[in-house]
Amino acid sequence: MRINKDSHVFTIFFTFAVTLVLVFPLTLAFVTTKPIADNYWRLQHWVKTLRSMGISADAAHPHQAERAYQALKKYTVKGTVNYDAVKANPHSLAITRVNDEVINKALQDTSYTGNLPIFFYSTVVDGQKRWAGDFTGPGLWGNVSLAVGVNADGSQITGVQVLFDVETPGLGGRIGEPWFTGQFKGLETSQGVVFNPSGQKLPNGMDAIAGATITSTAVRDILNNRALILLKAFIAQKGGQS
Amino acid sequence: MSMPTFRQVTKENLSVNNPVLVQVLGICSTLAVTNKVVNTLIMTVGVSLVTAFASFTLSWIRHLIARRVRMIFQVLAITFYVVLFQLILNAFAPEVARSLGPYVGLIITNCIVMGRTETFAPANPPLISWWDGFTSGIGYMAVLVLLSVIREPLAFGTIADFPIFPPQYVSDGYNWTIAIMAPSAFFLVAIIMWVFKTNGLKKEEALKAAKTANAMGGAA
């Protein structure tokens, strides 16, 4: 049988057929690999949230990390956040408790986009309260999601970990490396975080990555404009409770 | 025109018609991913496999594709393999997927993949199209790995994350920031092209001279 490949009917039929044939194995590959990717993302989330609070955790010991993570008190924000209103009045932020299932569901939905909802965590380390949260903002290519922890009165950062990013490999992508995330430990929060002038280390200063201005600025802005404002409100509301 | 042989295709793609040095294709990723050897290797393996299988697929159904809609099929086939590659990386090599960030998805618009599926695959049988795609990727890999082997030590003091300079090289700021950034690859590619073409030209001239000498010898 001779096929007229230039006929409209055949072109339409054949395009549909090829699309179907290609989409089917892709769906299958997606469905089979998604749980594996989700596990990795969830484990990273446990480990990094704990580390941001100054609790040691290691992806090589997933069960320990899971137990330590389950012991945290977890909260989320109701509705959308008006940052200006929260800045003026910390009690205007509506915070409610959540359980692990809600967080797991949110992690499943965001394993490829990093667009995490805001979650707060509180726990006690060495008799001192610790507070942390997950905060997401725009980077250069996509979302940058950070776990940020602060000490009992919120005056110092206890740790920053990068939960998710798709920044430029070798440039902005280096925000996940320990030399970068390690510099936030102990920074003062009252004036917000600023870039260090060259050759100096300020008590609230971070070093930007050479050649990755936009990503470095994104990290600074997520810290100043989201994380520190919301963590302050979180402590104002929950800090009185033991 | 006679059918190209596997040997001809290999020679074309690796040297005389190298996709980066001669056709000047795939330059965006050449500039972007070559500051780390490991990233470069995985990226170029991805491009080689995607080009090979997309060429194979498109060549296999080439008699059924109307010319006016060929690009739809090219993008369909290329996207299929890229997404598959990305899903596999995400599941089994999440660290690598993370460090390559957006570049895996951008293989879809890599000029080499588009170029081979547009020019070679529609005119040749599937197996040699696979080989053409694969060797194009290897030609691209050769140039990119060379670049990354020069850039990574200058930028981070390491090769494939293995330290070759003392740690003070980076911590005391002796490393070359320019080598981290894309523009350094511009200079390096230009230098490599220059050397490559100068050598190529010399060979061509020698060949021409030999032919003329032969012809004259025949006449005399």
C-alpha cells in the first residue's frame, strides 16, 4: 500500500500516533522514577531543616534524621502572607500546627519545582529554644528554597541550608556548597543581612559568589524580605509558650 | 551523492567537520557547562545519547514525515529523549541533576541535536544516523572536556573535584574568577579553533601540493 505522507489526514493521524507512542513510555518512566526522586527530596528536607537549627543530621542515616525531624513541632501559615502587614504587626500572621502528612504531601507536589509552602519548626537544643522555617523566593532560573534557623530570641542565625535551586552550574549553583552555607551561622539579624565589603567581615555580612550576583542577591533577599520577617513573627507568637 | 560510510561519518564528526570547532554549533553550552569536568562529562554524554537516539528515531520514520511538519517531529523526538534522560538523572543521580540545574532541559534546543536531525537523519538509514548523532556528540565532548580540563584547575584548583593546587589557591583568592565565568571559554574556544584550523589548513595545503606534484609528474 502506498501512503501519501503529504495528505492532511495522514499528517494529522501520524502526528497524533507518534505523540501517543512517545508520551506513554514517558509517563511510565515518570511514574516509576517519581517515588525515588521524592524520597531523595524528602530526606534532603529532613537533613537540611535539622542542620539549619544546628542539629547534626546526615543523609547516610535516614532513620535517625527522620526520627529527629518527627520530633520537631511544625507549623504553617494560613492564607497568603502580606509581608508589610507582618512587619508592622507580627501578630497579624495566621500560624497553625501541621502534621507530617501535610508536609509530605507538599513535598511530593514540589519535588520538581521547589515551590514549597512556608513551614515553621520549633524545638529545644541544649535547653535553648530554636526556630526555623522553609522560605522560597525567585532565583535566576527558578525557585530558590532555603531552610533558615535562628536562636531562642531570633537575634542570630543558627544555620542556612539550600533545599532547592536550579541556578547556573559552577556559578549560582554553588550556593549549596558548605563554604557558602556555612558563613551564615552566627550572623546577627537585627539589621538584616548585607554583603561584606571586600576584605571585611561584618557581624551581619555574607560573601557573595563572584560571577553570581543575581543568585547571591536572591539568597540575601529571601533572608531579609521573607525568612527574618516571618521568623520574627513566629517567635513573637510562639515564643511565650514552652 | 553516495551513501556516507561509518568511517567517513566518524572522521567528519570528530575532526574535519567537528560540530564545535568547524560548524560552530552548541556554543551556548560550550561556554556554560565547561567550568567543571564532571558536569561537562555528564552533559556531553547526555547530548551524545540524545542526538544518537533522536537521529535514529527520526531516520526510522523519515518516509512517513511530511517535510512541512518535520520540525514538530524533531522536537517531539528530541524532547522525548531529553525528558527521559532528565527523569533518570533525577531518580538515580540526584546530585548530578542538581548540579546541572537547567542545562539538562536545555539539551532540547542544543544546536547540534537540531542540526543532525534536520540534515543527516532525514536523508540516511537509521543505523548510520544513530552513529552520526553519537559521533557528533563525541566530537562535541572532546572539545568541551578539553576546555573543562583547562578551566576547572584555574577556577577551583581541582580536576574532576580532585585537588591539584593547595586549598590556599581558592581560599586566599588566587583562583581566576574569569575561568569560572562563561567568557573565559570564549577565549579558549577561539584559541583551540585557531590551532585546529591552522593545522587543518597546513594539511590541506600539503595534500594540494602533493596532488599538483603528482599531476605535473604525470604530464612530464
